[in-house]
Amino acid sequence: MGVDNEGFAAPGSFPPASPPVQPVAPPPPPVPTQPVAPNPYDQTSPPNPYTNAPPVPNYGSGYPGFAPQAPQMPVSAGVAQKSNNGGLIALCVVLALVAGVIGGVAGALVLAPETHQTVTLPPPTPEGEKGGSTSNSSKGDVASVADAVLPSVVSIEAGTSGGSGFVVRSDGYLLTNHHVIASADGAVTVTFSDGRKEEAEVIGSTSSYDVAVLKVNRDDLIPLELADSERVEVGEQVVAIGAPLGLEGTVTTGIVSALNRPVAAGDHIDTAFINAIQTDTAINPGNSGGPLVNMSGQVVGIASAIAQVPGSSGSIGLGFAIPANQVRRTADQLIDTGKATYPIVGVLLDNFYGGEGVQVLDDDSAETGAVSAGGPADAAGIKPGDVILAIDGRPVTHPNELIVAIRSKAPGDEVVLKIRPKDGSGEKELALVLDETESE
């Protein structure tokens, strides 16, 4: 993921990772079907072998419910490190993705057929107006929101994995997470709230944003409306609906705990970088791909990952959702072409740097330069060793914060980076236009 055909780190992406440690996995547990069944998702996180890396929270890794994996060197877009043997490696915090499990784990990019009808998802209803499928839900009433949203939420079985999803268009289009359908070896089965099952086609999927689009052969579905996630506020009440541990139609509620939370979730093969909405709403294995909605029934995000501590499983009140605005842009691309793109700056960042801001790698020993020739950063005058202090006025203190802030934009957007040049010439702001590369 993220390494081009020549083995170079793609601009704004990452260098090749070290060879993964192969886990020794016990046979996978069965999926629980009854509330009283033992929880098969209890896993003990293995120790962190990255003794040379800066300390990072241990959130657990892999897909909850799968056998524990030995820690990998997960790739991180644009975040380069120097290993003891002089090779470039990458490191990022890995959270647990919340797919339910049927068997083992496999990851693959699923592409759509060659042709697709050009379509776009509807914009959010302007504030103060009623509209969308949930217009008859009364704001502030969880029961009314659940009653309106539940008919549009589905559970998904895809090969050895499973999760949740929701209707986004009446003519059969559904949204879920990439990691929910990544292990599909053919058939993907969708179960609706009325118990009806349908075979679904994978229209497109991207691990870079952890978004997938499915389609079923129906034209009578009730779609949910994607909200304008820029309007989401900390403290706002939200509701999550999905199928945790296979328990379909489960409703939980909480608040938005934080915004713009930099999340790198997945493994060394499939890593999603998300400028996430954090919530204390209970999110558990099987909730992946389900909607996180506001009290007007609009989808503010897709439930994707949870933080875990060693020896624990399930929700500890730290859940993360992909913001609706990112979902809309990515889903439109997947529906239109079966593929998605993401923006790039064209630098490698030093993850061992411990000062203020984040530093462009001060080392051109890699096969690709620390600043990609002709890329946006190069055109703006950024040099190896320069320190990036903020993006669009938002301070950055860790490489992943910069990565997800860039990933939340669209190719062609202009951003302003505040930098401190290595040559000591004084802090300054540089405007640059983001380039584009195809997502995994």
C-alpha cells in the first residue's frame, strides 16, 4: 500500500515497510449469535517491539476478533524514519478496526467493473430545513431517531469478516468500511432490518480512507442523508446503529468527544488515515461501517475504529468515525469510477524528530528525495530539514496529524503551511496546491 511500482515511497505517502513479522495464529473463534455467548474477541495485545521509536499509546492492533497478530511496522503516509541499519521504516499508532469476524483475515483492494454511471450523492439539507429520509425524526429524541434510521441500516457478511452498513441511495447503493469487505472471496450478503437478504456487488473500495460502496438490486430503499460534518460540534449528542457481535439493530448513544482526531488504523498492508470524529458512543466489533448519526438522523460519520488497551476488548468509550464530508467525496469517486484518489504534498517526514512541529526528513539517502522534485512542496520552496508548524492555522505536533489533515482535503485544494526553514531565515507561511495520487 502506498509504494509505487519502482519501490519508491509515493509523494506524500511512505517508504517500503520492513518485512512483517509472521504471527502464529490459533484457529479463529466462531461468531457469537446469542447475547449470552462468550465473547470471542478477548485478545491480549502483544508487547510493542519498537524500542527505538518514540513512545506512543498502545491501542491494540489488527481486527478485533481475529487471532492476535505480532506487531507490524505499519506504513504511514509521508512519515519516514531511519532504522539502525540505515534503511527507511515507518511507524504510526494503530487502532483496532471494528469488523465482526467469521474466520481468518485477508486484505485486498476490490475494484469495480470498468464502467459506472456518473452519479453524485445529494448534499446535506441546509440547517433549519427538513429533508432526507429522517425528516420525521424529532430532534433530541433518541427513540425517534432510531425508529427513522433503523430501516436503512444493514448487516454485512463478506467472506471471513462482517460488519454493518447503511443505504445511501434509494436505487440500491450502500456504504460500509473497506475492512468489512476486504476478505470477501466472492459473495457479499446484506441483511436488511426486515430480515430480507440480498447479494451485493462491490462497486469500489479504498483502504486509504476505509470506505467501500456496495450495490444491491433494489430500487425501493430508504436512504440516509450525509450531514455536513464541518458543522459537527464537540458535546453534540450522536447515535450509533449497527450489528456489534452480530446483534443486528443495536442502538447506542453518546456524544462527540473530539474532532480532527488523527487516526491511523489497520495493519502494514491496509492502513487508513482518518481525520476522525471521536465519540464515547459504544462501538464494538461488528459496528464497523454502520452510521453515526446526529439527532436529526443525518449521518455525521461512519463507525470505523476503536482504541483498546492491552488485555481488553470491545468499547472503552473511545470510538472513531470517518467524517461524512470525506465519505461523500470518496463515495462519489467510487461510484463513478470504482477507484478513489487522495491528496499529496510530496515530502517525507522524520518520525524521530522530537521538537516543535514536524520535520521534513533531513536526509536524501532514500531512493526518492525527502522533497519530491516537482511536487507541491518543492514548488512552494520547502526544503529537507524544514519544520512544518501548522496547516491552515491548525498546529501540528506529530506526523500523523499533518497526514490526516492533508487527507481530509481534496486534490487541487490550496493549503497554507507555516514552516520554520532549516537555514534559520525565520518562520513563514507558504501556500501550495495539493497534488493527487490514486488510493489503494
